[in-house]
Amino acid sequence: MKKIWSAILIIFVIGIIILAYLIFMPATNFSGKSKFLFIRENEPAQQTITHQLDTGKFIRNTGIFNFIAMQSGAFNKITPGKFEIKEGESIFSLVRTLRNNHQTPSKLVINKLRTPEDLARLIGKNFSTDSITALSFFTNNDSLLSLGVDTNTLMTLIIPDTYFLNWVSSPKKILSRLKSYDEKFWDDNDRKQKAAALNLTPEQVYILASIVEEETNNNDEKGNIASVYYNRLNTNMYLGADPTIKFAMKNFGLKRIYLNYLKTPSPYNTYTHKGLPPGPICTPQPVTIDAVLNMPKTDYLFFVAKSDFSGYHQFTSNFAEHQKYAQLYQQALNESIAKKHLDSLNKTTTH
């Protein structure tokens, strides 16, 4: 009888050891840094998680996981969101993550966006809200009213940066987060006071900065470019900004702006409408916004790309001088195009 009890005890101990091994040792079944479980609003936690674990090859033993999760009450603690499973993680660790409802925020990385459609696609890629739902919110003035913007000024809420939010955040919650950061941005470094000194609102500075952003990648000349457009505003000239034509045509790949493009019917066409456009044409970097706020006082009214193709510009205060530099650039551009064409013909002939 003692032998039987001893055998039972040994089997029991072995079972405990095996179970402990299955619970506490690495249980993931994938290679890579991590994978994620997602639970949307109104989805049953247990069925949703079990289905993802079964079909996604997350862990080797979903049966043990379900048993431990049910015994610990983990499924009752979970709220909609995103949960990370790290490579080499144990079942115990995963259950603890779910029981503590320890969610992984979604990262929203914003660099340059041009349209609400761009923002909607980015949100659809990183959050539970699909891009169509997001765009529907972004293009509805009634929806945007509580945020203090409309469909034209919506993008002025966005300061390019990296944001972390819950995966199930709604479009309104995401915009509220962006608005909160935007308000802090303008409160910092006397930016509101600097805008007021220029007799501009923060939104107008943002719109002007969006044009400057599209004109150059050289931070050291953004202030001079801003001064050109600011001087044009103050002398009641048309801004005549080529990037606004690209925006009006929704063709951001244009390399050259031809005369017939300047007739594009749009309130964003600064060749036919005086003043700033009704909204930004992109999301400018903070350094560009600061370049506008801290622009030098100049008498510049014109600028054109330098003929050495350095990416920099030649600034002038009178049109005759501007035309001279424009002709030099056009001549250099035509010669460059002709050379490329000749090189291409030579290659074709050689081969």
C-alpha cells in the first residue's frame, strides 16, 4: 500500500513540476521581439484573446493559458486595448499582464502630413478606428467645433512629434491629445507673444510656416523665406507661393509650376487670392514655426533658387534684380536638362 501511495505522490510531484514548467518557463511560439493581442470595444475578452492565440501562433499551449487565466479571473479585468507579448514570455507573465490590464500604448509618429486624408490613414494604421471613420470625423465641421477648428484649420492642431495613446482611442480623443500638446507648445518659449508681436495669430503663423516648410529643407534660410512672405502680406501683395499651387492641385510630386497651373481655381491658390490660404498646406516642423516667429527684419520681396543647385536661394528686394537671378537659374536648369538628355542619347548609342 505504501508503494502505491509513494507512486501516486511521485506522479503528483512530477505533474506539479511539469505544470510549473509549462506555466513559468518561456512559452512563446514565434521569433521576433514581440507580438500583440488586440481587443476592440464590445468584444468578449476571453473569446477574442483565445481566438488570436489559437490562430496567431503566439504561445505553445493555449489550454494551460486558458485554465490559468480563468482561475485568476484575468478575463474579467481586461478592457479594450492593445497587449504586448514579448518573445520568451511565460504563460504566468502573460496572464499577469492581462489580469493587471497592463496595456501597451499605440505610437503615433507624426512627421510631415499634408491633408486630413494623410492623418486618417496614419490613424487607421495605428489604432482600432479605421481610416474612413477617422476621415468622416475630420471632414465634419460639427464634429470639429468642440476642438476650436474647422475643416480648413484642423491640421493646425498638429505639432510633429511622437504621441502615445490607447489603441482604442477615438478620432476625437486623438485630436484632443494633439490639441493639448499644441496649446502647451504655444505657451512655451513666448511663442504666443512673438506671434502677437508680428500681428499674427498662432494659426496664421502655423499656416505661414507650412509654406516655408515646403519651400526649403535648409533651416538656416527659413527665416529669410518667412520674411519674404511676411513682407508681401504687409504690402498687400499676392503671396505667389508655388507650394500652394501643388496643394490646390493635390499634386505634391510636381517638379515645375507652369503658367497654366497658376490659374487653378482654389482658395489655396496664392497667385489668385491675396493673404494667407485658409489653412496650412502641411504640418511644419517646430524649427520652422520658430523660424517664422524669429524671422529677421528684411526688405526682401522675392527669392529664387540659386543657379549652382545648392538648394539655397537668392533673396532680393526689387523685381528687376529678381528677374536677373531667375534667368540665371532658368538658364542653368535648361543646360542641366540638355546635358542629361545628351548623356542619355550617348548611352543609347553606345549600347
